[in-house]
Amino acid sequence: MALGILARKVGMTQVFVDAAAVGATVVQVAPSRVVTVKTEETHGYNALQLAAEPIEARKLSKPLQGHYAKAGVETHRRLFEVRVDSTDGYSVGDAIGVDIFSEGDCVDVCGRTRGLGFQGVVKRWNFAGGPKSHGSHFHRRPGSVGQCVKPGRVTKGKKLPGHTGDVRVTVRKLRVLKVDEERSLLVLKGSTPGAKGALLQVRRRDG
């Protein structure tokens, strides 16, 4: 399990790789601070609790304010945990930024997809629908969903209209094309979940 960090999706562009234009996503990494170091001896597993996006203390709840005060770390909006193989070399207050990545690394990106609201079966499940010609009264409906006398009910998991998108997904093995430490930017080959400004977790792959 490798170290990860939070980032904001800036947008998409194209980059020339080996004389070919490829789609790329630009993300801005939010520098993080170590708030708690969890070890296998004390907590049963190795992990780092990280904080990102500084914020005024008065905008947080009292328990969170106390948590940051106890660690001696500035208050932040985001508090998240990353499992690691070993916590050696990390201590409370350490800063972790975009410098943990380098060009050529492979990363996994977690985030929430764009929410599309309530959608029918054609949009949600790519159903073919009915005839589009004049005179037909069956165009974009799901059709029959029930069964006969036995079992006489709609089977669980049936593809039906409903809420689409806004689910957490992970895109694996995206290659880092460029690292801009000065502006804290990463350029990743391919697309990532969410719209512009979406919050992502970028996790480096070891191997």
C-alpha cells in the first residue's frame, strides 16, 4: 500500500507523447500535513492521517479543533487516512506534497463521477428502446420487467430507471506525464472521475 494525497481536478488537455497526441488530465495537489501516525503495534495497522486545505478553526467543530490542537497542526478542511506498508520516516507535522511523484510513475485515482440525476433505461443502461418510426407507442421505455405466476415479482437487481452517476470509482494505472513542483501540478495520461474542481485521491502504485 503506497502513499496517497488529495488533489483537485483542474481540467483536461492533450499532450504529445512519442509524436502522438494523447488526452491528459491536470490535477492540482493539495499539500498535506501528517496529523497522526498509526502503527501496527498501537492501532493494529500502519497508516498516516493527513490533513489538506487549510481553514479557519472557527469553521470546524470543537472535537476537530481539539484534535488538531493536540497534534499541534494547523486546522484543515479535509482529514483523511492513507494505509502504508511502513510509517518509518514519518512524524506528526511533516509536509507531504507533489514531490512524492515523479515522471513515469503509475498512480491510482479515486473520486466521484459526475452526477446525472434521474435517468431512463436508455441513458442509464444503454437499452435499445423500441421502434423510432411513426405509429409506434414504445420508444424509450424499459418494457416488461415482471414474471409470470412464479415467482410473480420483479427480480432484485433488475435494470430500471433511477439515479445515475455520483458514485465513487477508482481509475487504475494512470501514468504521470509531468510533475510541476513549483505550481503543485500533476499531468496524468487519460481521464479521471468527476468534473472540473472535483476532489480526487491520487495514490502512487508500488510495482
